[in-house]
Amino acid sequence: MPRVAPLRSSTNPVRSAKRPAGAAHRRVAIPVTSRLSAKDEESKAIELVNGKVTSGPDLSVTVDGLHMPNPFVIGSGPPGTNYKVMKKAFDEGWGGVICKTVSLDSSLVHNVTPRYARMQAAGTREVIGWENIELISDRPFETMLAEMKQLKEEYPDRVLIASIMEEYNKSAWEELVGRCEEVGVDAFELNFSCPHGMPERRMGAAMGQDCDLLTEVCSWVNEASTIPVWAKMTPNITDITAPARVSLDAGLEGVAAINTIQSVMGINLDSLRPEPCVEGYSTPGGYSSKAVKPIALAKVMALGNMIRNEYDGKKSMSGIGGVDSGYDAAEFILLGSDTVQVCTGVMVHGYPVVQRLAGELQDFMIQHDFKSIAEFKGASLPYFTTHSDLHSRQKAAIAEKRAKKVGLANDKDWTGDGFVKETDSMVSNK
Ligand SMILES: Cc1cc2nc3c(=O)[nH]c(=O)nc-3n(C[C@H](O)[C@H](O)[C@H](O)COP(=O)(O)O)c2cc1C
């Protein structure tokens, strides 16, 4: 059985650290009540106070010692790219925030514009798919550190997770981990999954698809960190459980899935050039938003079963991919997710969407009389099986139905003795 790092107490109000962590910089909590717009009030949106629901089923979760008022976490990307937007996320009630992925040297990160392409439902402006060729953060590491420090000072009781990525270099990973911990982040998410740009430096998905590299890098990070660490998995691999298993076996607390799916949004039939088009050229990007949810659910189901069967449920999972409603989130939790991340959904609906997500999740829980997230986490996992087992079950069900069937199969079966009873059993409108 893989080692589970013991959680010890710390002064951080949102977590108990793997190892004790200094937290002298943390100050007072700022109470925040987010207000609902008239439109929200028509929907299932509810009021959140410091991210907490004020009535109804409890949405709070504790994962790897991190206490969150609700399971909704900002997924790494534009919605966590600077102090201003991360603060907004906390103010609107998000349970946790994962910053845009940072690395030590942002001068090596060269973004292009345009970098997005959207798929909209026919005849509407509804966004169903989103491709990006955005790289990790191109803001100086020191700036991001200072902003995360400020955020933790102002919101000591809210969960801030640093998404980090580096090259195959032990001391670089150690420095990245150490410097982020110094500013008081609560946990790490290792970006082993960006499908574009970064693989050219053997980072991101290139690392996440190589189990030998992963074993090494995860061990380095596990050794260096004193706080929980999640490995963010790429869906661009045949069996997502293989890299997840080696990451967990290296001692990490959990996995997050999925990052974006490698994609080409389309070809412009006038110019014959691919989208998104930069100076006439493009490169395959990462696909997200509603359209990826079924693929994400399949990957999350595989990981949920793996955690349940191989780790006795003692590793955590953060589900991601196309979440657009609280009902979507319920599906990810039913497949074993502890928390649910949203990235594109925030870019489409804005930060206040968390109030609708929370209200819809509560609505689902009320319908089933669930009082807490723990009551239904993983509840749908037992209903997945092999195709051949589906066939056996169906055969057995048909046989059982036939055995129960009353009436005569053939005229030769009339006995004459039980004539009245036999006739009665064949009447439909009794
Ligand atoms: C524009 C954009 C930028 C992203 N940047 C990052 C990133 O820096 N690091 C990361 O781990 N994931 C990044 N992602 C992936 C998301 O965090 C998420 O895994 C993926 O988009 C699927 O979730 P969604 O459908 O809710 O967006 C990005 C996604 C988008 C759309």
C-alpha cells in the first residue's frame, strides 16, 4: 500500500499541514457577504457568506486537511491570474482558488494573441466548447508570489492553491515549492497536463505522460513540500490511472482531472487556415467547457474507482471539466470527487456563478435528502462494470422476467382443469 503522509496541525486556519508550517504573516479574516443580482434570484442562486451557505444542506468539505466552505474551486487559468481576480473569487464565495500555473522564469513564457477559439451551439451564442493555446503565467514569479502573499494575509481562512510547473530539474522544483510555501499557500497542484507549448520544454503534458519522469518529479516535490500536493492529470493518454498511480505512490495526497483535451478547433473555409489563427498559422490547443464533460466524467470515474479499490479511498480527487451547473458538480462528486473545479465556466458566466452552482448542488441534495457532500461522494461508482457483465445481467433479468410470466405460451398447454384460473391470468384489464 502506498504511504499516506500524516497530517499534522498547523497555525493555518484552513489546513493541517503535512509538516508544521510557519504562518506569522497571516492576519485577520475579512467577512464577506456576496449579493445576488435580480437575475440570480430567479435562478437557484443562493447567498454565500464567506463562501458558506446560510441554510439548507451543508456544502462544506475537508480534503487533505484543507477546510473549504463549499467544494467549488477556481481551476487554474485566467480566473486565477492575478490578485484582483483571485480576490473577486473569494468575495463571490468560491470555496478555494487555484492560481494560474507559475514557474520560476516567466521570461521563457511567450504568449500569443488570439489564443482562444469558441464553439457555440448552432444558432445561439451559447458556448459549448473552448480551445486555448494559452501558456502558463507570463507574469513575473516574484509578482505572483507577492500577490498570493497579500491574498493569504487578507483571507487567511480561505484556501489558496499554487499551481506550479517546472522543467525536469530537481533544484528548480525545490525552489518553486519552497518559495510558494513561504508566502503561505495552502496546497500545491502540479501541472502535469498542459497540452500545448510547454511540452516543447518537456513540461506539462509531456511530463504527465511519462510515468518514469512523474515518479521522480513527484518524489522531489513530496520531499520538499510540507503542505498537501495534488497532481493534475492530462486526459491525453490512453489510461489516466497509470500516471495518477505513480504520482500517488510517490506520496502525493491527491489527483486533479482533467486538464484540457488536445484539439484543433477548426479550419476557416475561406482562408483555409486553422483557428485560432496567429499570423496565418496555428498549433493544436486544449479543449474545455461543456463539450468535454462526458470525457472528463469517464476519466474521473476511472480515477475514483482506482482510489477506492487500490488506496482504500484514502487519496483525494478534484474533478474538473465542463462544469457549468451545480448538477454537473453533483455528477463529479458521485464519481468520487472531493472538490470540483471550474475554469471556462467562470470565463463564460463570471465569478458570481458560484452562487448558482451552490444553490443547484443544494437543490440536488434536498431532492435526495443528502445532508452533506460526504453522504453521496462516490455513490455512483459501484454502478460501472464491464460490457460483458452488462450482457450477463441483462440475460439474467430477461430469464427472471420470463420465469415470472403467467399465462400459457401455447394452445397445447391448456389443461381444462385449471381453465378459469388460466384464463384469468391472461386478461389484461382486470
Ligand atoms: C484559457 C485557459 C487557460 C488555462 N490555463 C491553465 C493553466 O495555466 N494551468 C492549468 O493547470 N490548467 C489550465 N487550464 C485548464 C483548466 O484549469 C481546466 O483543467 C480545463 O479547462 C477543463 O475545465 P473547464 O472545462 O472547467 O475549463 C486552462 C484552461 C483555459 C480554458
